[in-house]
Amino acid sequence: MFRRLLTVFLLTATSLVGVVALPAHADKTFRGEGDDVIRIKATRTPGLITFAHTGESNFIVHTINPKGKKNDLLVNEIGDWSGTVLYNASNSFADPGTAGLQIQADGPWTATFKPVSKARCWCSATIRGEGSQVLKLTPTRGLRTMNATHNGTSNFIVYGFQSLTDHPDLLINKIGKYRGKVLLTQGTRLVSVDADGVWVLRRN
């Protein structure tokens, strides 16, 4: 569905139904080398996965649904890579959820499952990072904008979420270096960033 998502989000008891609940295997780390399949207890709850891969070739990760079919493409990189992505985001009620991961790799890797509440806090106006991350922030109000810069050579994709049960807003979708200003929809509380370089986001 969505390749990877950058992100920011303040979780409260009245915010998003199902977001506060921990996903299956929260805070559990899997380790391996080369191609593998990870099995988890099937879940439709959104969550985070932090990956790290050391290698020279493709590192590709798909979610697997309970019927054993590949679902979302979470990672598609070459060589050494680390980052945090969302899974089970924007699933419909008909979606069976996630029961595992299919990993294609040529080197050692780790995959750590975390609840969305552990997303990095976008607490001040400006935040800096590198690579793929998910950010949480206090829900925006009124007319708000975001200045963004990116110095990488590959994809720079940013999504904004008002809810993890609805489709996100595609804020930025560029390749290579980027500098610009975009709207932040009212109620945005989570932002996902897919990048290969250093980036800076500033809320206005």
C-alpha cells in the first residue's frame, strides 16, 4: 500500500482508537542473516518496526497477512540501511492484518517491533534527522505549514496522519535534494519520513 512512512504523533486516550494498544510482540527484537520469514501473532493494530541491515545487495521487507500472502512493502533498499517504518497503517476493516514479515537480505539484520507511542517526538518547531523515521506531535490546529529540506539522492517521501485508520496525506514525494513549504492538514499528529539523506522539518 504505502512504501514507508515518516511520522509524528501525540497519543492520548481520546485520540485514536486502537493506537494506544500494544501490537503483537511490542519491543521484541528478531535477528537473522540473509533471507528469512518472521512469524508473529496476527494483529491489525498499527505499530513501528526499526530495522538495521548490513550488506551490499537488496534489503527488502514485506508484511505477510494471516493467509500467507505478501501485503505491504515496508523497505526496499540496497546495502547498509537502518530506519523506522509504520506497519498496519490505514488498514481497512476488511484487511486481515499482519502475521509475519518476509525479509530478503544478503547480510545480518535486526527487526524490532515497537508501539506507535514510541515514535520520536517532534516536540519543538524544528526537528532534524536522517533516513526513515516516524514522528509524533501535538495535533495541529488551524492553518499550519511545514518547511522541509533534504540532501539525499533517492526518495524523499513524507506522509501526514490525522488518524491511523484513514488514508494519510501525501505531503512530499520527490527524488534527491529538496527544499520547499507544504500545508499541514489540521489534526495532523503523526508524520512518516522516507529518506536516504539528512533532512530538516520546521512547523510554522
